[in-house]
Amino acid sequence: MAQGTLILICGLPGAGKTTLARRLALQRGAVRMCPDDWIEAMLADPTDVIERDRLRDPVENLQWELAKEWLRFGHIVILENGFWSEEERTQYACEAIAIGALIELFYTEAPDFDRLWSRVSSRNIEITGSPFVMSINEL
């Protein structure tokens, strides 16, 4: 059986994680797992930030369980959770290695805070009404 590959996309909001993940998924025929996509699909009220935040861990855990199954079958899986902490990246990598998968880590960044905010505010305009509209204070 082919060896699976786990791709972790790390970076702050507005740094280009989703753009990179989509490009890699197309180029490599990978399964892309974006928690924000699933959370948005589940929310009855897109302005319910409390429910949005409550769903984060269960969705990421479910996606991780599915990802491990796909990795065991030799697929390439992209997780774009942000992976801001080294501890979190290490945990995912160790679990993937334990089931025989390869690991790739991509870090996305913007040159400065102003560029991040420019990207986030542009995205905010596109997704008005979405639970993922972000204020400058949240960023």
C-alpha cells in the first residue's frame, strides 16, 4: 500500500493558508480539510460566535480522525488548522508518523501586520455575514 502524506499548513489569519492549501490539493490530488468550511456549514446562525468557537475543537478532532484513515490508505491529506503552536504541530506529526505517513509542514506569512490586515479586511468584504468576519482587534 502507498505511504500517505500529511501536509500541515501553518500561519496566521490572512497569511494565505487556504490559498496555498487549495493550490496544493489541485497539484497533488490531495484531500483538503478546512475546519472553517465545516463550521460555517453547520452554523444555524452565522453571527453566533460562541457556537462557532465551541465547534472548533470537535470539528478539528473529527477531521483529524478522518485524515488518519485516509493517511493509512496512502492518500495525501492537507490540514489547514493554523497550527500556531509547536506543541500542536508536533502532536499531529508524531501521530501521523506512528501510522507510517510522511509529514510536510508549510508556513505562510505576510511581511507585516498591515499586509495581514489588508488581506483579512478584503476577505471580510467577500464573506459579509459569515461567522469568520474578523475585526482588527481579533487579528
